[in-house]
Amino acid sequence: MAGYPNGFYVKPALLTGPADNVCCREEIFGPVAYLLPFRDEEEAVRIVNDTSYGLANSVWTKDMTRANRVAEGMNAGSSWINGHNLATLGVPYGGWRQSGSGGGVCSRETLMDYLRVKAITRKTG
């Protein structure tokens, strides 16, 4: 395309600042990470859960016991350990709160998004 021979790309960005910064509080769909220090895993989980969103997160550590504990404590549709954006067929995905709900790739949850349950009950006899 004339004027953009290399395509339309946004350079990755690593942002820092306080926890109340809009870039820390909102979902940014792009190659952006927000670096926020914490003292211990309890504070990390509290920071993650103190938001209106909950699409996904990743936990990076060599300690698998800690990784599982922290991932389970974070409110999100997807939590990855030592990786990010790992999609697996049949594993449901979705978000919590304002990040959406339900879904999955080739999973029962995907099918359920397209169905609406209706019950009709009749008295017999």
C-alpha cells in the first residue's frame, strides 16, 4: 500500500506508573504491558483483582505450587503459567466482569453461547 510499505504496526510498549493510572486500570488491546511492582503474592493478587476487568493474566515463576496458588487466586477468564496467550482447543475462555463472559474454542461452552434453554412443564394425570 502506498505510503505504508511495511504495513500498519504499533510498536510494543512497556508502561510504568501508579496503580490508579488509566493504562493500569483499563484493558489495552495492543502490544502493551504495564509494569507494577508488588511486595508479595498476596498484594499481587489483590492488585489484579481490584479492577473492573478480568480477561486474562499470566504467572511467571519456577515454583509451580506458588504459580497454581496465584493463578487460582486471580479473577480472570484465562490464567496462564509461564506463558501467555496459550490457546488450546476444547479449553473454555472468556472474561470476568466487564471483560465479557463465556466462550471457548470447540468446547461445550462455545455451543452453549448459541443456545437458549427453555423448559415446558405439564401437570400429568
